[in-house]
Amino acid sequence: MATLEIKDLRVSVATDDGPKEILKGVDLTVRAGETHAIMGPNGSGKSTLSYAVAGHPKYEVTGGTVTLDGEDVLEMSVDERARAGLFLAMQYPVEVPGVSMSNFLRTAATAVRGEAPKLRTWVKEVKESMKELEIDPAFAERSVNEGFSGGEKKRHEILQLALLNPKIAILDETDSGLDVDALRVVSEGVSRFRASGESGVLLITHYTRILRHITPDFVHVFAGGRIVESGGSELADQLEAEGYVKYTGAAEAAGV
Amino acid sequence: MTAAVDKPHSHGAVVPEASRAEWFTSYDVAAFEVPSGREEIWRFTPMKRLAGLHTGAEASGAASVEVDAPTETTGITVETVQRGDSRLGAAGVPADRVAAQAYSSFTAATVVTVAKETQVATPVTITVTGPGAGKVAYGHLQVRAERFAEAVVVIDHRGSGVYADNVEFVLADGAKLTVVSIQDWADDAVHVSAHHARIGRDAVLRHTVVTLGGDVVRISPTAAFADKGAEVELNGLYFADAGQHFEHRTFVDHAVPNCTSNVVYKGALQGDGEGDTAAHTVWVGDVLIRAAAEGTQTYELNRNLLLTDGARADSVPNLEIETGEIAGAGHASATGRFDDEQLFYLQARGIPEDQARRLVVRGFFHELLMKIQVPEVRERLEAAIEAELEAVGA
Ligand SMILES: Nc1ncnc2c1ncn2[C@@H]1O[C@H](COP(=O)(O)OP(=O)(O)O)[C@@H](O)[C@H]1O
Ligand SMILES: [Mg+2]
């Protein structure tokens, strides 16, 4: 059973005024079969946590450990982490001009699976996943994320999740900017991924509405670069009613 | 590339010191002064590495020119002609001293003619092999596409030595000519070449320059419209390594109404080094829309991808517009470092770094490669780009 273990994680970014500490000791364990929601106000460090775990070079880990099934994740390169079974659905997926989605997906699947998927089954697999996510087949020939709307980008992040089938998936505000329809499609995609029970999900969100589609086993409140409270799904209801004011001292709605 | 700022706008490009309309041209080398290197048109070129092409170097060898025309087609004529042939010089007049030196110095010219209304599907390949290390040669080539002829011509430059030449493309009314000029020279080679295209009514020229090898390569393609309704695409792809100087100077002369031009040059630079040992590329894109050229549509774009520190790409679009009655004119130029966010994204999907870099570079050139409609040429270029990337282990 896969386990992602984050212990006392401290992360800084370089700024014009020198390094700035953003994560101030994060402790979190995500096991296969579990869904954890991380909720927090804007700027609390949620994306920093996901980027740091994925290995983005801009974020410097200054303390703590991250392990996947006991293996030191922080020692691994970005691609090694992905091949080890970590996946990050990004808040702002990157455009890669001139590289077709189909070429990208196949290259990624080949890397993660350790061998090129058989062409016939692969084509079928991609087609079915695209259909489930209500993605027009024409997207396969377009450049990765180039000119995609926000919703189209997010659907494609979940498409990659489905095809790469990681041990632990971190979804960074996958729900942000989605209309009701897209939210349903994307949530169903995440639910299908969860259904195997063999993967863990860390669902990062600002709002509670996605949690009506995907019920988390644990909810963590993130503020000021740390987890400040943890509980069950009832904590999300409380956040919906009260917002983050209790944790930040400032009024910021968590509802809708 | 996100590191770069795109500046598309329809006016406000730098106007060159002397209007392109007033540039001096002559077939005679003696009519040009020896350039010092400080002149606008030479200021980027490392004159010391030109092996005297600009100071009157005499030929000490000869380049070989072999034409391989598809055997199944009639309608292609290949001739070797002497200097006096009245057809020579029809597409344009040399506009710099080295081009004039080449025009004054070649002994025999190759003329390839595609007969009227002939359609040739298989490319005609013209292989130009340099005179050999330490030798200087001059040459002249003319490709003629008669009325409504359609053909693809690949000019393949390879080998060693110093070579200056003029290449002419004469397109009669309604002709469609696709040209791919590949400069895949050995490391020592110096090649200074002026391409002149004269494009007839409703004719279409798709001209692609691919520069991959050589010490100094400087190609100046000029396209001039002879009559209305014609179209030209000037495309370029270059990949410079440490120590290489690749310079491309395009000029589209809109002197007649209702013609379209599109210039797209893209380059990648890599390799450590400083000064003369760094990779250096230059693109200067002149477009002149003369007063008579109403209804002109033109766009030019240059993009450079710096794969390593130290490489230098100069990019200078010059747009001169002498009439207000144009359909559209614009340009964009951007030089950027390799985009780390793209790399991160691909790696975050398990793709190893070297493979991710290659994907991004291939993607960068993709739009240009897609313009090359001849599969065997496109495949060869893809392989060449691949080889360039392998060479530095990028
Ligand atoms: N590269 C950076 N340079 C400076 N500050 C940064 C950088 N990245 C993030 N930050 C700061 O770190 C804090 C957390 O950002 P982020 O992780 O994006 O928050 P969230 O995802 O919770 O909205 C913010 O105050 C943000 O401004
Ligand atoms: Mg965020």
C-alpha cells in the first residue's frame, strides 16, 4: 500500500529581498485508498506544497522530509518522482507549443510505465478516457494546452491522471474556474481514479463545492504555511459556514 | 518562450539608415568599396573569418554542382552555361560586394529549367560540394520555372572550403516553386550567398533556408514581385553551435499591388563560449512596401531559442511602408531562454530531462517543419535537428 509521508516540511522561495519561507513545517501522511482535502485561503502556501513535493526547481526545501513508501522523494529528480508514482495536477497547466497532446501522452505513458504501450490498446485507452472526460478527439492533435480554455486544461490534467495512474495524486485547485458541468466531469474523473482503492488523493481546494462530489476522508485547514487544523469531512461544512476567519483573522469565504 | 516578450505591432519597426529603395546594386565588384565591417549590412559579420571574399580573393578551386532530376519526368532541362548567357542576372542584381564578387568571378553557371505547365512531384536535388579546405570558389545557379510550372528544388550544400555565389529563381506567371536550401557544411566552411527571386503574376514561391553547419554562413534571400497577385514565403531554420556564425538577411520588395509575403525564421543556439567561440546568429528582415504596392499583405517573424548561456542571437526586423493602402503589415521578434516551466511540466509527467528538452526544441521548430511539404526533406531535417541535440547531449 502506497504511503506519502511529509514530515516537518519547510520550503523557501528566492525573492528580491532574499529567501522567503513559505512552508513552515508541514506534517501530512496520505495512504492509498484515502482522500485528503487541503483547504486554505489564497496565499497560504497550498501550491507551494504541491510544487515542492513534485520537485519544482523554484522551491527550495530547507527542512523536513518527504518519502513515498519509505523512499526519499527529495533526493529524486522531477521525472523520477513521477515515475515513482507521484502526480501533480497543476493549478496552471503549462503550454508546450509544437508538441501534440497525443505525442505528449504517449511519451509520458511510456516513461511512467517503463515501456511503450501497445499501439492498438493505447489508442483505445486514450479514446475512452477522452470520451469519459467529454474531450473532443480533435484535441489529440493540438499542441499541449496551447490555446485551451481553463476548463479544457483541467480536463486534460485529469486525462493524464487517468492514463498515468499514479500511486498518489495531488490535485492543486483542479476545481478552480470550472463551470458546473466541467466540475461534474472532472469530479467523476477523480472518483474513477479513487475507485480502485489503490491510490491516495490529496485534493487542494479553496472552496467546498468540489467536496460535494468527492467526499474526503480527512480535511485539513492550511493557513500561514502550515496545517492548522485537521478533522473529518464535517470540518469542510464548518469552513463553508464560517470561512477562514478563525484561522487567518481576516474574513475570507470558503463557501460556494 | 515565456522568457521573451512578443512585440507584434503593425508599425514602428526600425527604419534602416538608408531606405532599402535606395540601396546600391551592381553586377560589377569594382563598383563596391571594400567593406570595413562597420557598415550597416556588415556590422554583425566577422569579416576576419570571410577568407578575403570581401577583399577580392581569387578563386583557387571549384565547387562541384550536381543536379539530380527525377527520371520519370520530362520537362526539366539542366544546362551548364558560360558567363555571357543572356538569361543570367534576370532575377536580381547583387547588393553587396561579396555577391558582386561572386557575380564577377564565376566561370560557368548551372541553369535548371522547369518547362511550362509541367508538374514535378519528386524533388529536383542540386548538390553543391565546396571546393575543399583552404580553397576559394565562386558559383552561380539559376532555377527557372516557366508559366504554370510546379516543382520542388532542394539545394544541398556540403563539404569544405570558402564559397560565394548567387542563386536565382525566376518564376514566370502562375508558377509554383518550392525551394529548400540546406547549408550543412563541414566545420571549416565559409559560405556567403545571395538568393534573388523574381516572382511573376500569381506565382507562388515557398523558399526555405536551413542552416546547420559551417564556420560562417551568410545567406541573403531577396524576393521581388514582378507583377500582381503573387505570393512568397521566406522560411528559415537554423541551429548554431559554439563558434558558428549564421546570418540570414531577408528582403521582400513589394513594388506592385496585391502581393503577399510571409517571413518566418526560427533558430536554436547552443554551446558554451565567448566572443568568436560562442554561437552567434543574426536575422535581419527587411520589408519594403513601395508607394505602388497597394493591397500588400506582409508579416515577418523571427524567434530564437537560447539553449545555453553565452549564445547570442541578433534579430532586426525592418519594415518600410510608403503607402497607406495596405491590407496588413506586421512583425514579431523574440529571443528567449529555454522555458524551464515547460521542462518542469514534461518532467512532472515522468519524461526524463534530456527527452523533455528535445520535445520542446522539436516543438519550437514544428510549425516550420510542417511548412515543408516534401516528406523526405522534412524527415531529413528532423533527423538533423535530432543529431544537433545529440551532439551536446541536450
Ligand atoms: N516565486 C515566488 N516568489 C515570491 N513569492 C512567492 C513565490 N511563489 C509563491 N510565493 C508566495 O508564497 C505564498 C504562497 O503562495 P502559494 O503557494 O501559491 O499559495 P496558494 O496556492 O495557497 O494560493 C504567497 O504569499 C505567494 O505570494
Ligand atoms: Mg495555489
